Amino acid sequence: MTRVSVFSSPLLLGFDHIERVLDRVNKTAAEGYPPYNIEQTGEHRLRITLAVAGFAEDDLTVSVEDNQLVIRGKQLEDTAANRIYLHRGIAARQFTRSFVLAEGIEVRGAETVNGLLHIELERPVPQPKVTQIEIKSAAKKKVAPKTIDLDPQR
């Protein structure tokens, strides 16, 4: 069964990238680990906070890949192998959590505090750009006369 897209209209040209972004968001929406918060910390600033208890800074990576913020966590196996758990309620599985970033959003930094990973984002305010386009008319064009050289020897 083929899926009909809102962006398949002939009036919406060049929006196929938005459809791909929406598909990516839909796939990652079902992920539940690790839990996270997104908060607005200023007019143009956001903070994503992930609960990463049990992960050291060296176990975590934060990267931006094609307008997608990707956070990965993987604990080293040798530390857990030496322990015998009677109950294990703190998750130690590896994870990948991704967030699609809007155009222009920049990652300003990341830090861990008390088992939480804070990632600071900012959307710089773009300066309005106005470009004046000259309209040319065929009637206004002045064509310079061509000179034809009849002597091929020159």
C-alpha cells in the first residue's frame, strides 16, 4: 500500500526534505530511553536534559549529523562484569537518542550534572535580508551594432 503525502501536491515543490524529517521524527518518537526534558531557557535558547544516571562523561557522545542532534551512551562492560547484582533497577543498556534540529539552531554546549546531561541550544536571530531584483524589459535593451569582418586574412 502506498502512502499519500501532503507534500505530493504539484504546488509544493522542493519540500521533500521536510517529509523526510517528519518520517525521522515519527520513527524516534516511540523511543522511551533515556527520559528527557526540553525547556525554553530564554527567548532564543533551549535546553535538552537527559537522565543518564550511571553513565560517565566518557560513556556519552553528543554530535550533530545532518541537522540532527544525536546523543549516544554506552557503558564499558568491564566495570559491570565484576559486580554481582541482587537487583538491577538502573538501566545500563546503550542508547541512541536523536532530535531533529530546525534550520539555524546551534548547539552551544553540553555538561553532566548529578546524573543529568544538559545540552544547550540557541537559535540566533537572523538579520532580515532584502534583495532588490532588477526587472529588464526587451524594449529597453539597446543592442550594439555588430561589425562583420569580410577580410579573413586579418
